[in-house]
Amino acid sequence: MPRSRLCAILIDCKTLEVDEAARFWAKALGRPEDLNHQGSRGNHRMLQIPPDEPVVQIQRVDHESRVHLDIETDDIPAEVARLEKLGANVVDRLERWIVMPAPTGQRFCVVRGQRPGFPKNANQWH
């Protein structure tokens, strides 16, 4: 039985300046940038978020700007199967995560457990 919970909110920005985008979102959300976080590298910037809240990451992308969610789980294949039964489907299988759109078109990713304390507050699916 997989367990899963909301892991992250990713703000996909079609921009050449990921640092400008990160500064905007840091100010808009009232969370400082975390340039020392291991996820703040290359085209990615992390915000400082309390450990009991979902991660917020700003990333530079080539597709249109949008926001997407990451769902973390202890069993990616089982979680993907559960979500497919709900109407999502797989559009991309990458090395460490699966990209899926909801029936209404919003994309999200299913990832392995990422945040400290997993599975605290995770749903246990039967």
C-alpha cells in the first residue's frame, strides 16, 4: 500500500533570468531564497520553507510558464497506478520521477520521498 503526500510546489518560469524570477517569488510569498540549499543550482532556486510545509522551487524552463505539484511517495509504481485509476495518465517516465497530467490537464510529478520526516502526514492508500 503506497503512502503519499504533497511534496513541492514548482514554479516553472519561461525566462532567461531564474534569479529574477526567484527574487520575485521570494518577495511575493514572503519566503527568502535559500541559495545554500542543494536544490539551488543551475536553473533551479529554492525558497526557505519550514520543514512541515511543502517545498517551493522556482525553475527555468523552455515550455510556457506554469505551476506544477510534486507528490512524494514510498512506492512510485503503486502511486502511479492509483492515480491512473483516478483518471491521470503517464506522459513521461524519467529516471527519478513520472510526469502525469490530471484529467483536467494540470501536470504533476510523482517522486520518491524527498522532504524530511516522510511519511509524516502522508496518506496511506488501500
